[in-house]
Amino acid sequence: MTRLDVLNELSQVQAALRDIRAKRNEDGNFSDPLVQVSLDKNNARYLELSSLLTDLNIEEEQRKLEVEREMTKRGNFDAGKEDSTVTYDNSFWRWATQSMENPNLSADQKRMLATRHVSEVRGTSTQIGSTDSLGGYAIPQEFSKEIEVMMEWYGGYKAFGTWESPAGGGMKYPSIDDTATTGNIPGQGTASTVADLTLGQILFGDYTIDSKIIKVSDELDNDNGVALLKVILSDILPARLGRAVNSYLTNGTGTGQPYGFTTTVTNSGLTTNSGVAIAQGELMRLMYSVDRAYRQSPGTAWMVSDTIMGYLRTLELGNTNTVPIFTPNMDVVGAEPVKLFGYPIYINNDLAAANATTRVPVTATKSVYFGDFNKYKVRSIGGVNMSRNDQLYWAERSIGFRGYVRKDGNLVNANAIKYLLQA
């Protein structure tokens, strides 16, 4: 398994463990003995994956040290031509994790970072900084993918439609709604009627969302070695970015920040009869309030917060209806169901939550969303970027790291998604 494979499965196991532990009774035990079996199985797998990840990190460090020793032995560090063993990946990590007492990169590594080979780096080819200490470089492709995967676990924005924009700045996305126009039968010898198309434009901006600065002292760097910085940059940075990106893409106001999903979805499917309850029939009516053309789209799904999902699962308890509304996840015992009325379910904890005490929906909140989420577009400008600064905290003998992404979002078709409003 690659390091990325291990991180992906580790994230899935962690999510499963959180769900299983939430099912404990007040005495700390489980009502269903099969849940305990699932807990033991996932705990064992978590330990296996954690050990494997540690081994992979050690192997990677050893490999890079061997490459550097070999390059030094051959006298290639200052060679006029670029060494084929120098990759953007190892150049980036040496730049990001080098000791402050030995800040120099080899000539080949400087050349690699300066040119920022587009074939090896996800993102733009624009140089952000020109000096070793203040430069900003695009994160290598493998690490960038790891960050994107980890960011997705912090919310449901992965359900949205996305596209990579080649350049920044404001952009107008063309839109058209011709659903109100139909053809007709012209009389014999009568000219056909003209029905012009009505085009619209959806505005997308360019917002930089950053992780805030992560300060690492020189002493901590020297005492713990390079591996510590990699943990900080591989775990803490994407976690910060993931929380921020999901929050802005879900609830952004559109003023100085992205147009969030809840801000742009303005069509209500229906209002519930009760302010603190949802009936199965109301979920069905919400589903059918969305036009069939959108219900048949591959991107059609449900989106709720985790606590609302917990409430919805109780709708089957004691229900006399013999047809289940949820499709269970057959891969893991006690895991979350994968579909509701045949459509996928996305959990987004930046949506309205259930009451913290009663665990039921809250009056006058938008508790459930349904529709074609591909119609909410997320614009990404470049990839995940990181900058390092050795000067800002020079007096404190510390270095600063900051990750950032450039994104915006907007709904391109208001009829494609609707929400359930609590009375």
C-alpha cells in the first residue's frame, strides 16, 4: 500500500470508530453485541494502519537520506546540469523542513523549485517568492492529493461540482433556463414562431482561504527532526484548511467570502408540520418537489448534519411500514447507511444541527437538503500551496508555515436543489 492508500483507509476507519462509539449506552456498553465485534475489528485495523504508516514514513526518510548521500559522494550538488535523481518532491521537502542553521539547497534543487515543473506539480507555474526563506511553492502532487483527501473528511463539500480554473480573478459563468418554453405546431404555410433563449451569468470570485500561520520553534525542529514537521504539515495544515473551506463553501455570505451553499439555495421543498419532527412522508415529498430531470442526475443526493442524520435513522424504529427507507452499508457492521430512498447521503456538519439536548430538529431551521449537488459549482484556482518564512519570527528563533487554497462557489441552477424547512 502507498502512503496515500494508508491515509485514506485510516480516515475511513477513524470515521467508523467515531460512529460506533456514539452508539454506547449510558453504562458504556452496546445493546447489540455485533457492534462490539465491529469496534474490536476496527480498533485492530486502526493499529495495523498506524504501524504501517510509521514504517512508510521511516522508509521514505531513509530513501531520501540515501539519495542525498549518493549525490554528495558524486559531487553533484553544485553541478551545472540538473541531476535526474533530484525530484520536485524531495526538493520541496528539503526546502520546507531544512534546519534554520543550514538553509542552503543544492543548485539542482533550487533550479527545480524555481522552475516549478508543471508536469510534477498540481497548481500554477507562477513563482510566488524569489528567495529561499520567503518563497512559496506549490505542494508536490502526491502530498497535494493527500491534503485534498483529508480536507474532504471535514465536511460534505466533496459532493459539490468542481472545476479547475486556469487563472484567477472574477469570472462569469454562463447559465440558461429554457424549461418554460415548448415547441408548437405551426399552421400550414405559416412561419414558425421565434422564441429566443434567455441567457444569464453567474459570478464567481477568487478567495484565498488559508490555514493561518503554524509556528515551529528552532529548538523543536532540531530536537525532533524532519519527521515532526512532516506530521505538522500533513495533518494540522489540511485539517485547518478543510474546516475553513467546508465552512465557507457551506455558509459563506458572498460578501468578502464565497457564496455558500445555504446562501444560494433559496427554494423550499416544503415546511414540516412540526417544528421539532420530520415525517417519512415529508422526506418523500421533498424528494418529489425537485424536478425529475434533476432527480435522475448522477449528482443527486441528500445532505444533512450528522446529528440530523441520527434523528432520521430513528424514523424506522417501531415503524409499521415494511419497506425500509435506508439502504444499509453491508461492508461494516453497524456503519452508517449509504442511501436514503435510493439516493446517496452526504454528512455536512456546517449545516443545521439537531438540538444538543433532545436530539431532534430545531424550529425554523433548514434541516435537510436534496437535489443535484453538481449544480452548486466550486471553482478552484490552482492547487494547494504552502509558504515558509524564516524571517518573521527570527527574534523568537521560529519559522512559520502557512497553507492556502483559492476557491469560490455558487449555485448555477436554483431549481436543482431544495431544502426542508422546520415549522
